[in-house]
Amino acid sequence: MSYTVTSNGGSSRSGTITIGGQSFQITQAGVCSYSLSPTNNLSIPMGGGSYSVNVNTQAGCAWTASESLSWVSITSGSSGIDDGTKNYTVSSNPGTARAGYASL
């Protein structure tokens, strides 16, 4: 017996195939979605410091964090599968206010 499952652009789904009284369950993962906490903009003091962002997603969903700012460094949690935490440091700021973003 063979079967084909079409691509899934929504949430996870499952179904059952029954042949001759024998049942076989199929479960297909859905599209991954992500949320970050805290979700608001962060105001970092002039002296910098260590911070973290929680990544929330469905089971089996991979994520990778990156930054391109010379004054922000990921210290742990640069990638993962399922929920996780990205830890980073922001160096002190000897000059005028600066802004930037990191991506997931």
C-alpha cells in the first residue's frame, strides 16, 4: 500500500486510513509560526548589559537568530528546534544614541 499526502500550508492535521479493518493514522506538521518575548522594543542603558529573548514555536520547528551589529553579540541560543532562549550582550555606548535590530 502507498499513499500521498499533499503539502500543508496551515496548522497540523491528522487523518486515518482504514483498510480491511486495520487503521493507520497519519499526522502532518503544519506551518511553523514564531513569537518572541519580550515583544516590545528594548531600551538599553548606556552601560550595556546582558539580555535574553524567548522564542516560542511549535514542536519540530527550527529557528536561527542572527545579528549584524558590532555592538550586539549572541552569547548562547543562536539556533534551536522547538522553544528556546537567545542570550545576548550589548556593549556600552560611548557616543550618541544608537538603534538596531536582530533577526530570527
